Amino acid sequence: MHPALEQVDWEREGAAVVELLAALLRFDTTNPPGDEAEAVAFLADTLRQAGVEPEVLSPVPGRANLVARLAGGDGAEAPLLLNGHVDVVAAEAGRWRHPPFAGEVHDGELWGRGAVDMKSMVAMSVATVGLLTRLGVPLRRDLKLAVVADEEAGCQAGSAWLVDHHPDKVRAGHALGEVGGATFYLGGRPFYPIQVAEKGIAWLRASATGATGHGSIPREDNAVVRLSEFLARVGRRRLPLHASPEVRRFLEALTELQGRAGRAALPLLLHPRWSSLVLRRGVRDPGMARLLSAVLRNTASPTVVHAGAKVNVIPGRAEAELDGRIAVGSSEAELLAELRSLAGPDIELELLGPSRPPTVTPPGDPLFDLLAGVVADHHPGAVAVPTVTPGFTDAKFWSQLGTACYGFAPIRLEPSDPDFAAMFHGDDERVPVAGLKAGLRMLADAVARHCC
């Protein structure tokens, strides 16, 4: 622990961050429409009570972003940016064991939509900035905070807007945000993934056309059938491997955690002949197998389907939307070519909007070593692993300002805790209270080591 933090009452600070997150979870910031303004105003008041004067910047009514700055040093060392988004995806309340916007603690876990993605990081970041302010710790570099809107719908009212309209308020040498920092276990060994790269985005529409007709007479040129066959191929077949240097480093780090069998099997994930077999039989955790498969290749998940208006009429057109993700080292053109090879002549593919390329933080950055040291000190026996995430984050836009972005939103998990990765956009989203408190200590220590 950094010397400036050794006298902190961590029981009190831990209880405060749990209370702060619980309050934040009670704001329904489902996007669309977002309506982040009230949650951001609440966080602004929280910072003012700690002695920090934030700015609230709104691109349109109801959407709001918060920025704050603790001044430090003479400008010779680049600022650190803590960042997180407060918008969340929709929650089907009837599928949850506890209400998704109640912010309640049950059985040692704090429940709510956004507990994992990513109001926990927002709460820890706000608490860290407030803690350092109250302590009066001199900083050798600026510490910046950005709490943003609209990440779940493409960032146009959040980080993208800030980068376009207020770049100097969020410009930094490094940024800490999602996705990474929560404990995973492989072969019984704890490790902390720290995101160093993320896949790109290419959201797509697939369309099929066919003859119309009466539903009582089946047709082989039914547009719904043509589209369904394509979607089935997309869902069942893995696209070609893209073994980028970042993915290789990720797998090499995981391999070092394995016993003899794992050390032999994991490198085979990079070989087209053996990769699928290893994913099916060599990776016991289904969630880990899905993650590894996703980062190794371009992917497209069918998510929205439209066809027909009447049960007894065969429609002449059927459409689906696909969440396409571009592997690190690949491109929009390669993803489209791979999908067209599955589509055939009856399917038309088009982009729903501009694609975004993968984001990569180059290796050899000393901040990664600092974060790895924090992991080792706070969780003996655990190691930090540079990872590639299949999703996208606000790093897509911070990186446009030259910022080196790391996914480090630490939550300490135990082997008995629920599947953390499955709770991103899933039902019954929650974080263990003890893990959140441990995460606050880790994040505050990392920030102090880098800034103090």
C-alpha cells in the first residue's frame, strides 16, 4: 500500500463506497433513453462534499457527463484519467431474483443493473478522487475523472462528444476504465485480466428476399427460411483465426498459469486445425471457452430479427441485425468477406453505421507493471495478465487523444462467486460487497502509486 494510504480507515471507506454504489444503482439510467443527468448530478454533489468541484457537460437535455481534475505537478508528467459510464442496458425485472434498480444487499452481494457494468468502477473512482482530496496528498501529475453517458449505445453523447467538444478536459497520458481487474481462476490459480486491447465494432444488417404467398403453401424461396439458414450458419461456425501479437501475449500469459496438460493445450488455440477441439474439450470453463473463441476471431451475433406482419402471409423480405466485432489485427473488410462466404447469393449485408477499428495499447508501458505490482501485493499468489476484450469501451475515443488505455476496474472475487463475465448485460447482476471493498483499496493504491 502506498504510504499516503496506510492510515486510512478502510472499513469506513469500504462501507461508504458500498453506500455510494447502492445509491447510484437506484437511478434507472437504461439506455435508451439514458437519462443520466440525475445520476450525474448526484455524483457531482458527492464530489463537492469531498472538496472537489466538478463540471457537468451536457450535449442535450437529460444526457450529462461529469469531469473533474485534481491538479498536480508542473505539467511535466502526463495526467491519469479515471473513467466510467453510468448508462446501463435494459433489465427484464421479471427474470431477476431482486429488483434491478433497488440497490439492495442480499447474502453479501450488492444487486442492481450496472453493478458490474460499470457503476462499481464509477463509485470506486469517485471515492478515490474524494479520498485523495480529503487526505490532501500532493500529486506529481494531474488526476482527472470522467463519468460519461451513452457508452451502451455507441458513446455519441458521452466520450465521443467530450473528445470532439472538450478534448483538453479529458486528455491524459493513461486512462483506467473497463474491462478488466476482476479476479478469474484458471487451473485453480487466480489471475487479474488487465485490458490492453479491444475488438472493433461493425454493426450489420442482413437481408433476404423471396416470393410472397399464402402461408398454407410452403415455398423453398421463403425469405424467412433463407435468412434463418444464414443466421444458423453464423451461429454455428467459427470464423477464421486472427492471431494478433496482443492475442498471443494473452495466451502466453494464461499458459504460464497452467499445469503440464494446460501448457500443452493452450498454445494449440492458435492453430486452425486444433483450435476448435481445444475450445470444446480442453477448456473446462464454458465462459472462458466462449471468451477465448471470441478474442481469437471476428464474430457476428444475430441480435434482432424482423419479418412478416400476418401469420398466414409469407413475407417477401426478412431482416436481421448482427453485432459484428472486428478481431485485433483484422479489419471491417475481412469481417464482411468472412460473413459473405457464409451468406451466399440470397443474403445482402450492409453496415448499420460507421465501423470502429480495434483499440490497442502498445506493450512495454511501465503503468502495466505498476498495476501488476498492485495485484500481487493485494492478492498474494495472483498475477496480472494482459488481455484482449471482445467488447468495446470508451477507450475507443480516449485513445484518439493519444491516451494509453487499460481496463482495470478491480473487484476481488473468490472461486465460489458467480460467473462475473456472464453478468455483463445478464440477469441478476451483482457484486460481492467484500470484493468491492477490496477493489477500492486496489484502485486507490494504483492511483496513489502513479500520481503521488
